[in-house]
Amino acid sequence: MEKIWLKSYPKGVPSEINLDEFSSLVDLFDKTCERFNEKTAFTNFGVKISFSELRSQSENLSSYFMNELKLKKGDRVSIMMPNILQYPMTTFGILKSGLVVDNINPLFTPRELKAQLNDSGSETIVIAENFAANLQKVINETSIKNVIITSLGEFLGLKGVLINFVLRNIRKMVPKYSLPQSKNFKDALKIGSNFSFKSQNIQKEDIAFLQYTGGTTGGVKAAILSHRNILANAIQVREWLGTKLKFGEDLAICALPLYHIFALTCNSVVYFYFGANNILITNPRDIPGFVKELKKHKFTFISGVNTLFNKLLEEPNFKDCDFSKLNITIAGGMPVQKTVGDRWQETTGCLMVVGYGLSETAPAASIDPVDGDTFSDTIGLPIPSTEMSIQDEKGKILSSDKEGEICIRGPQVMRGYWNNEEDTKKALTKDGWFKTGDIGIMRKDGFFKIVDRKKDMIIVSGFNVYPSDIEEVAMKHEKVLEAGCIGVVGDEGQEVVKLFVSLNDGATLTKDELMQFCRQNLTAYKVPKLLEFVNEIPKSNVGKILRRELREINNNA
């Protein structure tokens, strides 16, 4: 197939990458730590850890895994914690041991936690004490044998003592638990330091991560990502952003959780490789607190999802942050409303670019050029060494401007789903295409545009209606904060559009006023037949609208 997108490539970006630069993620990690040594790698609550300290601590943890716990290459180790300094220590400690990282959403219910642990077969977990009570409830129904517990303030000195006291005794955010065989994180490091670290023979094709896919379907399914997959994507993104980055000088805001593939690759690998200081935001839902932290830094990079950027823009103090050094803003994980992109650029002076991908693609497949002038409503161009196509239901590649399923092929595409041959066969074609389940088009200039999730498409009187179209329009109303859209069964058994809306603080808006606004901006068959105001649109922890929960709200109405 012709790669027409190459004609629109930014100057200096190669069409292909060199995958021989590093032998594994551990090789990249070691070389980066040697290069930047005493420079700051991560900062959390004002406390810093250098590249050399990070390497030392990760090797102590690796020694504990291999010598004390007797873990063997390929064993899975789960991580369940928010963005704190222990997260990168643990991630690289696992990888340096030849083990596999199983990232777990720390806000999982006991039921969800049990399901993932049983699917991964993990026998070891590193967990923040805030979530230990949930582990206690299900541990006897899983394979977990080794538990390492840490606290949010464990590496924060005297400040950490205060943080732990407040969380435990005032906010009551650490429920009582009993895991008598557990080991404290610092104790594990101390035990590990008594052994000489032994490097492992790690190859590109070894599994690095079991990355469980987002929470929109409710199922348990893990993409198998090798060292090669993550390395390839890191190099691809590096080549795409490279002209805007300076080794050892960048300051990156990491607000997305590190268990999510977006932050994992972008912050833990790409910006780490550039010697950036990654500012870990432990609780980005506390928008006033988040903005207070942002005010302390002249940050050069921030990534996030539409809902996060929207909430920042709504915070009155956000405009007072110092944006003088900000030169890259990347949005992903969900469609970005043009109103949000435009307001971001107006407020910060920095263009917001959109990246597109999935857990299965490690994650980036396409990114908007970072040298543009205005926010684009596309998902950009396929990044180096990546092919994207629009295919029909029979796998035929369609010409430009034709709607079909977005398919991706490249070195970042997963090996398959963990212990799930059936879904692997459905998702990966024999000739290497990953079928995303997203409907989109490719323009004549090679830019791709996503229309919506295939499964979320609503059919009204034979016409295809995509929820994101309706949400985009509703969001343009000055009194609307967020919107979510689903298809429901109407009185006559046909599918109709239902819109859920949350309003800005203090705003009042009638259903008739909003419906009139929709009629002014949408083709008749797209106008919602039903409208419901809610306090908040349900979203996953990375900001994706949970249409499944909207359907539950509708069914319980």
C-alpha cells in the first residue's frame, strides 16, 4: 500500500526507525542512568530521586526478587499504587530481573482485582497500603504468595511522615488490613542490598508488560507487550518529538497514572530517556492541588486526556501558571473536543497535539505534527515504521475519505492477548494488521480522523450516528461541562440517541434550551431524543467516558 502520509511528514522526521540502538528496555535504562547520573529523574511532593539513586534502588529490589523470593525469568509481578517514587523503582526492578510487569489500577474493587490477578497468574504484588484491605479480601482466591507494602510517604522524609499521618488518621484513606506475611518496601530493598546484583540476559522478544486494556468493556484482557514493542514505540515517539526536546533539560508533568500505557511509554521511557525530570502527580483529581503544584514549575511538557485538560481550564488559578517553557502538550486516550484544544492554546500559548493508539500498540500509532499552528480535529499521521489503513469488514483496504475500521501494523503492535487465543485471532490478521475497533477515515493528505468506537455506533433510521459527534456539539454550549452519549431503545423499539450532560458549577440550563442548541448544530436524525442531566459523567481513571455505566444509569432510571 502507498504510504501517502509520508508526503505530509514534518521536516527531519525519518520514515523508519533503527531498532538496533538498544538490546532491551533494561539496556536503555542503564545507558540513560549512566548518562545523566546525578540529575533528577523523578520528583514527587517536592522530593527528588536521581538517575543513579533510581538505578541503585531498582537493582536492590531486583536482588530481593531473585535471591529472597526466588522468582524466575518470566514470572509476573503486579504493581498497584498511584504515581509515587516507588513506582519507577518497582517497574525497573521488575524489568531488570527478567520478570513481567502486571500494572493494576489501584482503584479496582476487590472483584476486579481478583479477576486480573487470576488472569495474570501473578504470585507477587507491590502495593500501596491504601489498597491493601482490598487485597486482603481476595488474596486467598488468587495465586499471590509475596506481598510488598509501601506507603505514599515512605520516601518523602519528614514530609512523608506528615502525609502518612494525615492519610491514615485524618482522611481515613488507609482502611485497616491484615496481611501478616507481607514485607515493607524499604525492608525489601535493604534485604536486596545484601546480595550482589546480577544482571540478567534479557532479549527484545522477552515479555516486558501484561498491559490490561481500558475499562470500557468490563472484561479482563491483557496485551502482551515485549521489550521490542515498548522500545520501538519509545524510539518512534522520540523521533516524532525530537526537535522539541533537549537532553537533560526538560521538565515533564506526569499526571496520567503510570499504570496506564500512555504515561508508561511517554514518561517512564521517552522522557526518561531524554533525561527529563518527571514530576509525578499522585492525585490529579484534586485539581486545585494539581494547579498549586504546576505553579511551582516551569514545565516543558504535559500529557493528558480531554477531561483532565478541560478541568484544568475550568480552574480559575490555572491561567496564572508559568507557561513560558511549555512547548509540547499531548492529548490521547479519548477524542479531544476542539473547544478544549482551542482554549488550551489560547490559555497556555502551546499547541495541543493529539496522539492515537491503544494498549495493544504500546500505545502510539499516530500523532499530530508538533510544528503546527492550530489545533487539528485529526489524530495525526502514522509515526515512523507504522502503517495505518482503513479497512472494510472483509479486510479490504479502502481509499481515502472512505469510512471503515482503523487498522495498524508496525513493531509496536502487541504479540497477542495473554492466554486468549480466540480474541488474539479476532484482533490480529495473518498479515500483521491489528484491528482497532475504531471507525475512521484517511484524508487525501494522509491524516487520519477517528469517527467513533465501532461498538458504540448508534443506528438511527438507517443512518450511522457516532456519540462523539453529539458530545462535541453539546460541549460547545457555554454552560455544559461534560457530555456523554449512548443509543437506547425507543418507545417503538428503534434505537434513539440519549444525551447525558453535566453543567458548569452554578450554571442553570433547561432541557428545552439545550435541545434547541443541538437542533441548531446537528442534522435532524442526530439530535438526541432523550436528555438527562447528571452530576458527573462516569469516566475511567484515565478519562474515558464509560458508556457501559451510562447504560446502567439509563436502565435504572
